[in-house]
Amino acid sequence: MPGKTTTKPRITKFTNCRLVRGASLVIDLGGRILAPGLIDVQLNGAHGFDFSVPCDTKEQYDEGLRMVNRGLARSGVTSYLPTLVSSTPEVYWKVLPSLGPTGATHQPEDGAESLGAHAEGPFISPGRNGIHKPAVLRAAESFEDLVYCYGKDNLSADSPIKMITAAPEVGKMMEQIPEIAKRNIIYSIGHSDATYEQAVAATHQGARMITHLFNAMRPFYHRNPGIFGVLGQSDRRRPCYGVIADGIHLHPTSIKIAYNAYPDGLILVTDAMRLCGLPDGVYDWTNGERIVKTGARLTLEGSDKIAGSSATLIECVNNFRRWSGSSTAEAINAATAVPARLLGLEGVKGSLSSGADADLVVLGEVDDPYSGLTLTVDQVWKLGVKIHDNEKAVAA
């Protein structure tokens, strides 16, 4: 598969591997799995760095990003949307210019690349805020309110922002969805108390995604199915939906129900925070409150509110495969092909088709006595260059 390079072109040939093609694995000599690089569309930070916390200088912030990018690549994530929690306008103005798509300037050794920022809030429901600080939440009465909050230069058609999570029922946000979509920005329903009817109306306005389904939204009820109910629609407006398969945010059966309702729309996300990879303990958060890390579980200190995740995307892929009854290829697609389709990058990312970016992961399989067959990230290739080899790292 060709890879973009600043030096001479090259062709790398893979043999003795299984390729992810559609919803099946094409077996060639019974070797390891060759899959597209993983894509995470909701990632708040990792390796001690929080995207929502500005540094003293842009240079310091950008160095933190580079550290995250290299760390993510080691876990198989080659592309992602750096996600900002609800913040003040001053925070957005300061950090968004660093979070846009890196595109042609990205080099393989840089690790994972940003495909654009995900602004999760602050136009969300105060009653479904999760751990988003109530004091910074806003309600939009016009599109100018979004322009002021995020910054004019951050809302253009080629702006740093790729996705906005907002509650359609708050203020006049419903009226702003077409303008958001017109600027090539994905509108995602989330942190919302929307009824089923309001959620359907949002999809008719142009909403294309649901942020972490079931979490921070009106629960399913048999007389009002809420946001979850839009998965039962049969028309083309049915949105994709994010699922956090970390074993904490959702019960495995809830994931299976959602998957059976609309298999082609499920996108695995981590919702990971900067604590991913750090030891257990109590840590300061962005708004003066603190978060308790106990294994993969993150909670707001003094409460049982879930405060994000510290699971990796490959862990979510393994969990989802076990719980949903999906095939291995379908589980991989939920973290590759489906997010690529949502982002308008079919045939570029999340694919092994000719002409796609050569972002690749080589996956091994181990038989865990407790969890069963488990995928492992053995190698990572970015733009045709091998940037991580776990076997060599273990040997070293």
C-alpha cells in the first residue's frame, strides 16, 4: 500500500495476514490481522495532558499535543478528534487554533493526527451536564452566540472545529443546526434532555451524531423513547452514535441493544481523559474540582458521577466484540470505517482500499483465560511508515 512521504515513494508488501474487508476477514495464510488505524472521535486528553487546559504559551501547549499524539499511536489510534469539555470563550479562543486538522503537514513520526476538534459543550442542558461545570454553560439565541463563544476564525468551513455536541432543546439551538452543518461541521446531540420528538426534529435539521449514547441524556421510556428512539427510524436521517464500551459507562446489554437497533451507525469512543495511563489517585480537574481514578473508573470526587474514561480504544473494541456478538471485523469497523464515514473520509481513513492513507495496525490475538480471545496492537504504521513495534518494545 502506498504511503505519503516527503522522500522517495515506496511500496510495502504485507504477507501472511488477514485483511479487514467490509464485514469479514479475508484469510491469507492464517497470519495476524492487518486493519486500518483506529479513529477516536471523542478524546479529552491522555498521558497527563488535557486539551481543555491552556498552557502559558502556545509552544508549551503544542508540545503537550505532540506527546499525546505519540502516546496514542502506541495504542493503535492513528487519527482522532481532540475534544474540549464545556469551557469559557477565552479557553476556546486560546486552544482551538492548535487543534485543527494537521493534514499535509503531518509526518509519520508525529504519531496520531488530529482530524479537527470536537467541542463538547458549552451549549448543553444544565440538567444533563454530567461533570461539565454549570457556571460555564450557555444557551444560544442566535448563531452569533456560537461565533462569540468559539471564535469567528474557529467556525469557518475549514475551521479547527469538526464536531459540536449541543442540546437541541436548549435556547434556540435547533435553529442553528443547519448553519453548523453548512460549515462542514458535524452537529451531535448530547448532554441533552431532548424528547424523542425533539431529537427527530434535530436530525431533520441536520444532526448526524449522538454523543455517548445513553450517558447524560433523558433515559429510554416506553411512552417516550427519548434520544435513543431515533435509532428506530428507518430513513436516511438516522444518525451515527458513540458508545463507550469500557464496562463502566454502560451495561453490556445496553450496548448490545443499541447495536442490534442500528449496527451500521455504532462508533466506539473512549471519552478518555488526561488520566489515561497515569496511576490511581485523586487529580485536579479543569474547573477546580477533582477526579478520583480507580483503575479504568473515573468519578467526580465526593459523588458517583462518572467523569470520563481511562480505557484505550483497542480495549473498547475487545469489550464490544465480546458483549455485542459482532464479528471481529465488525468490531474493528466500529473504530475505523464507521467514524471515517461520519467524518466524510471514506476511502481516505478507516480503509484498506487503494489510494487510502496508509494508516495501519497489525493486530495479534491472545487467548486470555478470563476474557477469551483478545486483540493486541503489535505494530502501528502511519502514512506507510512503521512507527511502533510492540514486539521490539517488549524485547527491549
